[in-house]
Amino acid sequence: MADELGTGEIVGPIDALRQIIAGCPSWQAWCETSDSAVGLAHTYRIGLPLPEKGANRDYRRDELEALRPFAIVDTSPFGENFNLTLYTEDGGYLERGNLLVIFEVPVPEADLLDEAAAKWNFLVKLGAFVSEMRAAMGQGLRITTFGIDESARTAVEDLETQGDRWIVLARVGYAV
């Protein structure tokens, strides 16, 4: 997939949201950096890179753990993906839509055995990220809504194949 930023009505918002996420200090902290370029390297379009060139298989646990933390920005199954509306008052258009962001972040080693501490520490970090997204509302890609539809830790039966991580499904509404 090309490294240049996407432009246009459909893919432009995906890359604009990737840039916003990468610029959030809390996302950078999850990525153990203070560099937005590193944060962007952990923020993918549509999906993760293939596990191996040309591979047609699921990721191994070690491959997933090497990629984490990561965010995937994609079109959304929540409502309309894209809508272009003509406003007759001035002949202008309003572009709006919804995007899906999937976050996977590892559970820190210090929290592995303490479920309550693991969840609390995760929620504190997630809350900081949500505050930063709120601050980004109305700038550039105007984020009009940000909602978390699911957040969960790896199920016990999946630990061996997935590793211990938090997964968050977030819905982002935007207008341009």
C-alpha cells in the first residue's frame, strides 16, 4: 500500500484521522514514543500488513505482539460511511461520514495478574486518549462524534494464540 497520504472524499478522512491519532500524546505514550511519525507507523489504513509477504494465514501470537500497540482506521459498519449533501442556501456541500477505529494495546506485564488494576490502568489511559480526541473535535477533519462501542481484554481461551491485550472498537463521525 502506498505511503503517500490519501486524498479525496472517501480516503482522505481515513488518513486525516490517522494523523490525528498519531498526534495524540496518549497514543504516542502507548507506542513508547513522543514522535508522531512513530505513532503514525502504528496506525494502519484498512488493516494490518500481511504476516509474511503473500501469506494467506492468520497471524501468529508473536507477530501480533510485535505489531502492538496498533490502531486500524477503516470505513465503518456504523451507519453511513459517506454522505455528500447539497445545501441550497449557498450552493455548498457538506461531506460527512463514519469511520471505525480498532485499537489493540498490550496488557502491561505489571498488570497481568491483577485484573482490577489491569482494567483500571487501561481505562485511565483510554480516558486520556478520549480527552485528546475531544480536543481535536472541530479541527482539520472535524470529528463530530467519538464513541466506544466495545472494549475488552483477551478471553482466556484466546490467550495462547492472541496474547494478552485490550481491544477497543471506536466509532468516529466526521464532517469536512
